[in-house]
Amino acid sequence: MRRVNKAYKFRLYPNAEQMNLLTRTFGCVRFIYNKMLGDKIDYYHETGKKLSNTPAQYKEEFPWLKEVDSLALANAQLHLQAAYRNFFRSPKSGFPKFKSKHRHQDSYTTNNQKGSIRMEEGRIKLPKVGFVKLKQHRPVPNNYAIKSATVSKTPTGKYFISVLFEYEEVIQPVKAENVVGLDFSMKELFVSSDGVTAAYPRYYRQSMEQLQKEQRRLSKCRIGSKNRNKQRIRVARLYEKVSHQRKDFLHKLSRQITNVYDAVCIEDLNMQGMSRSLNFGKSVHDNGWGIFTSLLDYKLSEQGKKLIKISKWYPSSKTCSCCGNVKEELSLSERTYRCECGFVCDRDVNAARNIKKQGILVLA
């Protein structure tokens, strides 16, 4: 038996008064994050030292900060500290940036303290906000404890809450007998070692013409006008639809694979670097390979199964899955793999078979 932390996301339906308080909380969290970051930067330029500041130091100067959940402000401080740690640990992650009112998603996180967050039938209690109506579309775990909750608002004006539950679960490890290798494909999402493709519908490409049309209309609207806000919501709804279509497809596909196989082998790819270096940004982001692998990972682990990641430097495409010979050169235009031993196979199927073999070695 092990302790499991898992978040469940539900749709919220706050009333007008609760919407007003949530909007103020979003603004206060964004303000305190930017204020603390700005003071840290100014203090460092003046003294060359690090400033240790907390939200409590600003409540006398800005008394309206006392009107919202204090834990939401405390979590903003923790997020800022995490951003600093990530920067000093890996400068490539970038220096912490100021949060924009228009470019960042409205959200805040609060913690459960002595039942300050609790769920009842069709409602959830939040600090300062009170009981908010929610759509509980799935059952929560038995004998759970709520650790925290993150409230967010989408660009289309919908409210959601992600509740983090902690509970105990017994997971029996499964012996890996049925193993499959998946090779990433720009067009099909993946090709399996069994020769099966995902046949990804490419939802973004399907909606691109309509998106371009609505984006052109948005660009012609006067900034700050009501018509611009209406058009912005139309564009946001289109993007939201594409995102929901993609997630629905990937959820169902990952569940099918999880139910059939005991272990899944993939390459540990850097999708962001691939989209930049190969100029395949739209195709890479439309496929959602990173989301797909994350879904596979947690669904397999819940059933005691494994997701094996092979090094991205392993030459899966250049290696012959029959004799093991490695080609020195193999261009992207060559879609059929031909080996000196006489083996002929589709390039992606050959790579998937090699990934499967390497995964089996890792399992062994």
C-alpha cells in the first residue's frame, strides 16, 4: 500500500458575488507576485544582496490584500521562490517574469487547513468564498484527504477547480509480458512496433482556416471596445474546442494502449527543441506528444505497469531491427529502411521495433 497524490478537475459555477471575490483574488495574487519580484530586483541592484520578502509586509501599505485568502498570497510567494530556484538550477529556464493581466491565465492556489476546503454533494467550500456549486462528473477516492485546491478561469470565462487528494492505494506490479514500442510520427502521432498507427485527426489543421478568419476579425477591432472582447471570446472558444478534441482523443487512445499492454517503450524526446530545430512547430504542438506520454505514464502506473523511456541519442531509425547494423547516414526523405542484409521495412516501424528491443533490455 502506498500514499498517492492525485488531482481531480471539476467545473465551478460561482454566483455573481463569488465571481467578484474570485476576480479580486486573481488580481491580488498577480499583484503580490509582481510587487515581490520587482522589489527583489530593485534591492539586488542597490545592494547586491538577496531580499527575503513576504506578502504580510505589504498588507499595511495595501489593505485590500486582507480581503482575499491569505494562503493564496502565500502560494504566490512559493511560486516565485520556485521560479528563482529553477533559474539558478538551470538558467535555460529563464529569469522569473512579471505576470501580465492579459497574457497569463487567472488562477490561484489555496491549502486545506482544518477543513477549510471540503466537498459536499454538488458543492465545495473554499476559504473566504464559501460554498461554490460544482459539477462532480466523477467519483473521488475513498478515505481521501484534501491537500490543496487551484481555482482557475479560462479565457472563455469558465471557472474550474483542481483538487489535490491524498489517499492510500494498493497497486500490484504486473509482470511485463506484452510489450510494445512506439516511435513518434509527425503525421500519425506514433507508429507501433506492431505496425499500427494512431491515425491522429490533426484537429488544429482542421480548424486553421476558421481560426485565421476569426483572428483577422479580431485584429481589426478597436482595442478596448466591446466588439473586440466579444471577438476575443469567439477566438478563445475555437482554441478551447481544439484543445478539448485533442485531449479527448489522447485520453481514449492512452486508455486503449494501457488496457492492452503491460509495458510501453518510447523515446525520451525534447519536443520543444524538435519544433524549433526542424521548423515543425505547428505539427509538433498539434500532435500533443508530451500530453500523450504524461497520460500514458500515470495510467500505466495506476495499474502496476511501466512506461520505459529510451535515450533520445539511441539511433533507433538508423539501426536495422533484423541484424543490428547501423547506417551512417539516413535522410528524413527516406521513408523505407533498406539494410545490407536484405531487410526492407517502413522506417517508422523499424524504429519502433528497435525501441521495443531496447525497452525489453531495460526491463530485464
